[in-house]
Amino acid sequence: MVKVAIFASGSGTNFDNIMQRIAKGELQNIDVTALYTDQTTAPCIQLGQKHGITVHILPPKTYANKQAYEEDVLNHLKNEGVEWVILAGYMRLIGHTLLEAYEGHILNIHPSLLPKYKGIDAIGQALNNGEQETGSTVHYVDAGMDTGQIIAQRTCPIYPNDTKSSLEDRIKALEYELYPEVIKEIIR
Ligand code: GRF
């Protein structure tokens, strides 16, 4: 089994889905050492506790700078023997400290058909642009925002009466299938 860490900043439903897949025996290649979050009150914290894993709550503001923050994160990762990092709604750019340590070993999922609609509010951007189709992309992480090499994508329709919330639900349903499939395939 490959040791992985999951990074999240918000609701953590993709994290929760991955943990559920592991519990059901559907994802047997990974062992999640811990959840890492940069937010002190994010709902993902309770989900981590529910799954009985270590939750590292590391707010970047409490460090001198980004490098000091990432060096501390890296120390924890190394102590836990982590080989891969899975970003699941982690709302920060990965800096050079972590990129150098985990080159080619960091995955992200983004709610658009990259290279379209990088960055924040990808769902709103697709909706407001009158797209008839959007989806989700899993990609390797590089220094840019949602710019790393694409691994897999899945599409879904946008309906005329969609709201951001209804579209987000449809995309998340895709993500709960897509991310575990890619994790199973890529992390070995
Ligand atoms: C997902 O839509 C993912 O694509 C994006 O952030 C969202 C995280 O949602 N990077 P959740 O916290 O897993 O519910």
C-alpha cells in the first residue's frame, strides 16, 4: 500500500468519498496517513475525525512565510512516510518546497474541463459563459494554478435552468467516481 496524505480546505466531501471507498475495499492501493488542512474551522476537520485519522490543522498565517509553512507540512509528511499527496479542495497554490519534494506525486481535481476555467469559481465561470457542457479534471500539480498535466476528465451537461448549486451537485457526483478511479490507476 502506498502512503498518501489528503489536503483539504473546505467541506471535504471528496476526501470523505475517498475514505468511504477505502472502507468498502474499493481502493486498496492507498493508506491515508492524515488529513492536512490550512483552515481552523473547516467541515473537513470533523470528517477526518469521523474517519479516525490524524488531522493536521496548520494555518499558514501562524508561520513566518509560505516556505516556513511548507517546511513544517513537509516534516509531517516525511515523518508519516507519505509518498503521494492528494489535493481535494485545497485552496492554495503548492509552493516550491513541496513541489520539489513531491515532484510528479501530487494530484488535484478541478471542477471544469481544463484548460478552460482555471482558478476560483470554475463552476460559475462555465455557467455564466453559457457553456452547454462542463465537468471535472484530475491533473498532476505543477507551480501554476490548475495548469499541470491532465490525467483524466469527465463531462456533464449544463441545463438552461441550472443554478451554481445544482451544477455543483452534478459535478461533485462525477468527481466521486472520477477521483477514486484515477487514484487507483495512478498511485502505485
Ligand atoms: C471540488 O469540486 C474540487 O473539484 C475542487 O474543490 C471542490 C472540493 O469540494 N478542487 P469538497 O471539499 O471535496 O466537497
